Amino acid sequence: MSKNYDLIVIGGGSGGVRAARMAATYGAKVAIIEEYRYGGTCVIRGCVPKKLFVYASRFPELFELSSDFGFDVSAKFNWSTLLANKNREISRLEELYVKTLKNWKVDIFRDKGIIEGANEVRLKRENKILKGKYILIATGAKPFKPNIKGAEYGITSNEALDFKHLPKRLLIEGGGYIAVEFASIFLGLGVDVCLAYRRDLVLRNFDNHIRVTLEKSLLAKGLDLHYQASIIRLEKNDAAIDVYFSNGEKDKFDAVMFATGRVPNIEGLGLGNAGIAKNSNGAIEVDDYGQTMCPSIYAVGDVTGKVQLTPVAIREGAAFAENLFNNNPIKVDYSLIPTAIFTEPEIGTIGLSEERAVEIYKNIEIYIANFRPMINTLGENDEKMLLKLITRKNGGRVLGCHIVGHGAGEMIQLIAIPMGMGATKADFDRAIAVHPTAAEELVTFKAPSYIYENGKKLS
Ligand code: NDP
């Protein structure tokens, strides 16, 4: 038996659910298929549980700081309580996702969807065919583990979000978002964390000031950082794992976590049955509207390998629904994407790094504020905050903004608005400061800290 839909969505994460819901609001008859849990990576094993853990990891430092403000706090941490509360919250969010879909009369399937042709998807468990005018692939990405001996003894962020007991010694491999965020979380929770990265400085491609500032803070908090080091072999040794590194070192850890990137989730999807092409990274090739090589099949989110961020997948899902079900073709603009890295200290960033800006524009101005935030001024904590603006010369257009410190994620969200409107340094200067805040630095910069002329740095 088969059933006809206007749209069949495969994947119940951020992009898929947004597309399904919006298409349904425009009157489409929609089916959505998810093989694991509704909510996808972001809700179930990514942004949401991660951020809850980030909050937890920040308490010990706050307890310490509180003594400078006259408090005498003695605190005990219970991992099982955090885990149970986190699980309850993601279940609540999952239910909300499902409820919203039901409210819009979307047919919900808990199964694996396999593409059988341009307009057909088979439900694997039910072995039933659904027919659709359009199919949307929104299956996301999954963690990648390097192909080394013993890789099976290592975990990924998926499992680290559900540790039964906190490890005493944790090794994380990688230097990207997930590596630094999880290193920061587990450091904050009192775990002895070692980070191994194959290059020289974490967060490649980010502004150098951010990278150096974060590195300094993580080291001060006790991170055992090893550069030019990759894991080449893991061996299970009773309860511990013996780790062999590319630099000849050997060590022992309770847990080893790979944060070595994420790959598109396309296994067993049946892409070949509809002639859908992949690029060299295994991601589904799509045009500016998310259309694959098969005209009735589209893809959004991490599975397209464009930008692996939840809000981007949501925007792509919305654009897809606008295009096909509201006769409103929208191309997603990828040029100015704000992003936060939830380390401690937090990072918020948008636009060009200093290094990229000088490469492109040659003549730029750099404004930097680097100071001890007010909350640290009563005690010994000398961690600094960094706010940095990169503009074209003579106070022209703002090209980049990079912040390290408390509230950086919140600030960068708001900075994305004027930057998207093409704001100049003069526009920033016109804003009246909010005092005393850290963000006021962004609107009170006088002279540049230094400038570049014809690509050459001048002070
Ligand atoms: P990233 O691509 O950010 O980082 C992967 C890291 O692993 C890099 O440092 C990379 O090194 C290293 N690496 C890759 N392959 C190997 C290998 N074979 N051996 C050793 N090291 C390796 O991926 P993440 O897993 O950190 O995150 C995935 C995506 O999820 C990110 O791109 C991000 O968009 C998203 N994300 C966003 C968050 C947020 O918005 N706060 C939070 C978490 C994830 P090299 O630098 O040399 O390439």
C-alpha cells in the first residue's frame, strides 16, 4: 500500500522539522520520517544538552568568585542529577517538536526512510512505500572517527553527553568547536582533561586573537594541551585506555573522545536510486535552492556539507518551504553568519578575521579592547575579556567582530543586525554606550589599536 504526499521529509532535526512545519502551514500534505529521536543533533545530542552542561561547568568558578563578594559557599556536584535533568529536558523538547508537527497535521513516522526513486520513499521497518511530489533530505551529520587501530575504544560527543560516570582523566582529540567546548565543559566539572591537536593552535580559521586568548584561558584553567599530536593507536587495558601518539608519546586515560569533525549522514539512504550526486566529502550536492541532481529531491542542513550550524539548517529548511510551497524563491545568504563557541570564556564571532580581512582589503583598521571584566576586579582572577572590531580604513564598514568573554554569544547575535545592514564604524560610534557593560567598548573605540596599509601592519 502506498500513500501520496506533497512532501516527504527524511530527518526530524532542525532543518527537516522547520521545512515540514512551514510546508504544512502553506497547505502541503506532509510526511516526516525520523529513525532515532525527533529534534535531531541539536536537541538530542548537540547544542541543547551541550549548553546545559556548559551552564553546569561554570558554577565552580562562580562559587570561587562569590567569596570576593562576601559569600562563603561550599558546593558538591552530582553528575547523575545533571544527567537526569538534562535527559528530562531533551525529552520535553522532543515531545514539543512532535506536538508541533502533529498540530500542523504532519504524518509522523519513526522509521528509516530509504529513497527508492524520484518520488518514492520506503519505510524500512514497516516496509511500506510513501509517494511524494517532493522529497527533502535533512538527515544531518554524524561524528567522524579517524581510521586508526583501536578507534572503537574511543567515544564521540554523542557518548560524552551520556557518560554514566565522569571520567577522571579524559583525552579529547581535535581543535575545532566540539573539542574546545567539551574540553572546557569537563575541565569546569573537575575532570583532568588533555587535548591533542594535530596542528599548532586550536580553532583554525578563526581570528588569531580569539585563538590565543582562548588557549591562554584554557591553559590557566588546567588544560593539558598537546600540539602536533594525533592519536595513532588505542589499546584497551582493563578499565583504562592506552593511547599512542604520533609524536612518540604514550599515555593512559579513562576515556578518549574524538572531536575530529562530522560527516554527512547518508548511509543506506538510497541516493543512487534517484541519481543524487555527492561531492568529494560525501555531502549531497545541491544548487542555491537546495535542489539535488534529481529535480524532485532537495536537501538541507549538515547533509549538504555547507555550513554545519543549526540556525543555517533552519534557514535552509524555511527557504525550501518558501520556494516550493509559497511561491517565494529565497536564496540563503551565507555571507555573515554569527556564531558562538560555548567555552569558558565564551566566544562570539562574525565576519572576517583580521588575517582574512587584510588578505582581501589590504587597508584595514583594528580596534581592540582587552581588559579585566568588572566581575573579576574584586579578587585574584586575572582572566581578561577581548572585544575586537575590524573595519575598512577611515572608520569605514565593519568587516568583523570578535569577542571572548562573558555574554559573547548574546552580544554577537545583536552585532549581526547592524553588520548585516552594512554598518560602518561611524554607525557604531553614534550609538550611546550602556554603562557599565563590556559591550560598551564596541561603541566607544577612539583610535585604532593598529592599522594595515597595503597589507602591511603599522602601529
Ligand atoms: P571541526 O571541523 O570544527 O573540527 C574538527 C577538528 O578535528 C579540527 O581541529 C581538525 O583539524 C581535526 N581533525 C579532523 N580530522 C582529523 C584526523 N583525521 N585526525 C586528527 N584530527 C582531525 O568539527 P567539530 O567536530 O569540532 O564540529 C563539527 C561542526 O559542528 C563544526 O563545524 C561546527 O560547525 C558545528 N558545531 C557548532 C557549535 C557551535 O555553534 N557552538 C558547537 C559544536 C559543533 P584541522 O584543524 O587540522 O582540520
